[in-house]
Amino acid sequence: MKEIDPKTTKRARDFHLWIKSPMPMVTLTKTFDVTNLRRVSRKRGIKFNVLMCWCVGKAASDIREFFMLPVGEKLMLYDNLAINIVVNTADGGITNCDVPFSEDIRQFEKDYMTITKKVHESGEWFSMGDDYAIVGTSAVTNCEIDSFVNQYSGIWNNPFLMWAKYRKHLFKTTLPISMQFHHAQMDGGDAANFLNALQKEINKMK
């Protein structure tokens, strides 16, 4: 992680417009066709949520803005990417863990299963530290939900994706996904490009 001058990026003007905004978060919601992901999940024996998180990481890994993050009033640049996952704990609570993104889906699956199991049992937050740009995710799979709207803690500025229970239709399966991002980090167009890339990754999965 290192500090970079916003003036050297395409965020030069917008960074200063949004970094002190009392509500800088923007939310976009898109309904995805996840028919292929369900098929691959059954065929390869990989959990659907593992595949979703890998596709999120793969789509984000090709977009520079995901490696830049407002921290305080600074813009930081990261070399690595990790996916944050909300985990149900053995004592009935919830906590979070970071899973490092890997281009190798089997390596990512191994890390995902190992880390989430450890966190489920211990109930303790697991962080990859300051060397990773984080993309947050949360899956609320006990209900069909159309959209999740802004939540802003004022502490974490990283992009955050939420989805709920997928919807089975006659010939396809769909899943609404809400993406929240800090406007100092990216514009709506950047976020839309990511969502389009995410659908392509879902379609390409084999």
C-alpha cells in the first residue's frame, strides 16, 4: 500500500469533490443471469457463493480503480486484492474474513473454505492486513431481496456487493446484486463497467 497523488489519476477533480462528502457512497443494482454459475456449481462441486466471490474478484482485478481506495483524506494504491466475506459463527453471531483473490479458482476455493471454516469456529475476524485492497461481499440467502441500499460507517470505504437468494425461472436463474462504492474512488461509469465485466465472468465460467 502506498499513497498516490489524486492529480496523477483520472480521479483528480472528483476525488476532491467527494472525499469530504457526508454521504459519499453510491449504490447501483443490476439483475444478473446466473444460470451458468448454477450449472458449473453442480458440475464441479464448488459452492455457488465461492464461484460468485471468485467472479467478483476476477472482474475487479482488471479495473484499476478497485486497487485505489480513499483512506482518511488520502488516496492509497494497493498491489493485491482480497474478497471480504460475512461469515455466520458457531455461537450464532456473524463476523468477517478476507480471502486473497487468486486467478486459480481451485486455490481460491481452498483458501475460501479454510479461512471461512476457521472464522466460523473461532468467531474472530480474519484480516489480510493493509497490503490488500478489499472488495466486500455479503450473501443473505434466506430471502429474495430486490436491492440493498447504502450503508456507510465512515470507517470502511471499500466497494461492497450484496446479494440474496437467487430466483429460479423456467429456463434461467437470476440474481439481483447491489454494488456500493465511494464516489471519490470511482464514477458510476466505472462501476457499470465492473458490473458488465462481472456478468461476462459469470457467463465464461467453465
